[in-house]
Amino acid sequence: MIEEQYLNSEKVNEVRQRNRSLRRQFLKYKDAEIVYSLTHRKLLEMADEAGAIYRVDGTVLINRDIFDEYLEQFHQKPCTYSAYTKRKQAGQDGKEQE
């Protein structure tokens, strides 16, 4: 019984690893627009800044690994939104007192 569970978890991990390796490294820009939820113009602008654009016979491809690494610079640290709202409230309270 325990061996069966162990084998099943090994199989699950194997499938996960295979899935990661099958993930496409390059996306056409239309597919990338869907994956990243960005407009065409913004996607090409950011991909160009990242150096992730490849042009092959008129087809624009975006390297996901390079683009993902570039996007990490925009990652917002935790709790910054609550700090922003506190500053905003403090600013409004100051205006109300005047």
C-alpha cells in the first residue's frame, strides 16, 4: 500500500517535470499577448527592451525565459500597497484639517 502511494507520487513528479520541459520556449506575439495579458504595442516594447525578440522569416517570436526574467524587475514587494494607501490617507487627512 505505501509502495503504491510512493510510486504514484513519483509518477506525479515525473509528469510535472515533463510538462515543464514541454513548455514552449518561444511564443508568437499573438500567443504572448494572451499569456501575459498585454497589448500588442506594450508587449513588443517590453520584449524589445528585454532583448527577447527573435525575427524569423517575418515571424516575431518572443523568448519566454528572457522575457520572464525581465518582468521580474517589475515585481512589487509585499505590503507596498498597504503602505501606499496609508500614505494616501495621511495626505487626505492633512488636506481635511486645513
